[in-house]
Amino acid sequence: MAPMAVALILGWWLVAASRAQQLPRPSLSLHPSQGVSLGDPVTLRCHLPRLAAWVWLYREGGWSYPKGKEKDQDAAEFSFVSTLQEHAGRYWCQYQVSWAEEASEKSDPVELVLTDHSYSPPSISIHPEQCVEMGTNITIHCWNKGYGAAFLLHKDGSSPPIKHQDPSGGGAANFTFLAVTPADSGTYRCSYRPRGYPFVSSPLGDSVMLEVTPTAAPSGTPKLPDPTGVEEQSRANLVMALVRGFVAALVFGLGVFFVIDARSLWIRRDDNCGAPPVTVTV
């Protein structure tokens, strides 16, 4: 191949690669995001940062599905009216502005996990007990009827599972919490995914509730003063000091008043004693 042709091909490839890098990555979301059972409808929505002409949906290890769209739409939807087990899996999306340009990078993946109610829900227990003091180690035990499975631990209020344990040859799993705190309090449930079906889940099983209480102070530990009580005592002492000051001022004032009044009486008496006698003529 002539050097000029090689240079042209290389230049075209560099231009196409730079255009692809300039296209922002799309994002993919699942609706509903969880709790989808076999036979339920579900929609995968590809959110586009730029208006595009074509959007592709990819399934890991399976097919890809292209979809043309209107230029004024900022998202493309791919829906399953009634989900089947082969619809479960990991998905990405990608878009292309025009046929003359390269496609964007693929989105981050989302997982479509389908609940199959033909599997029995797992059982659950907690040890040593449901109500423990802070700092205690507890274990949540999950098991089923013998399926080799990966177990997942769910906490109410948290969308994704909080713990995962791969199958170890049996139908059970232990989830251990070291030195629990009040933040670990809550309601827990288990599910499992049968071996060989990583995107198919059993229904959630029964729940256990964990309540973590603050640790009581050890005996013999000096009790710290209550800041509220100290403040109230300080106010009481201030009021008593003010009352005592007022009483002292009142007593002093009365004492001065009586001293001045008694002195006035003595002066009047001395004046009366020094006056000439009065003669009365009949």
C-alpha cells in the first residue's frame, strides 16, 4: 500500500476516534429498578446527552437491538411486555449522532434480575439474639432446601443487597457483623440465586429484626454531672444570692431609719427640758 494511502487511512481513523471521544457517554436505567418477576413488564431507558439518530441496546453474551429515533428526543426506551428468563442479564446502551460519525462509548451496565417464584424463599435466623448491646458480634444465617446458590442479604430501606456470599457447596450462608452499632439496627431478609443463573433470584424470605442498644456504663464508673442539673443549680444559687442581698439591704435601710428617728426624738426631748416654766394666772 502506498505511503499516501496509509497516511489517509490513519488520519481518517484518528479523526473518527477523536469524534467518538468527544461524544458524552449515555446512561441506562431500569424501570422498575427492582422487584421484577418473570412475566412482568420492564423498560430499559437510554438517556442521551446529545440528540441522536440511532441507539443500540446490548445484552451481555447475547443480542444487540438498534432503534432509530426522532431527533428531538433525549431518551430511547426498550420495553419487554412480558419478561422471560432469557431477558435477565447485564445491559449497556450506545448512540450515534449520524452515520457519518462514530458511535459513542457504551454506558455503564445495569442488571436486570428477575424473581422466579417457582423457587422457595429462604429461611433466616439471627444469633445470639435480636436485641443486643452495641459492640456485640452477631451472625445472620440464611439457608434453603439444598440449592447450590449465591446468597444475598437485604436490609429494608436499602435498594441493593448489602452483603453477598458465593455458593460454597451447600445451601446456607452466614453473614457476620462485628461490633455492631445502632446504625446496624433494622429489618433483614435473604434471597438466593441458583447456581448457573446469576440474574434469576428467589423471592425474599421471612425477616428478622436487629435492635442495637447503647452499652450501659460499667458499675463503679463515676457518673458525670448532668449539664442541665448544673445549670439549674447555678440559677438557683444566683436567685438565693439576690434574695439575700435584698434582705440585707432592707435590714440596713430599716436600721438607719430607726437610728435617725431615735436621734430626732432625743433632740426634741432635750429641747423640751431646757424651756422656761409656764405660769398660769387664775
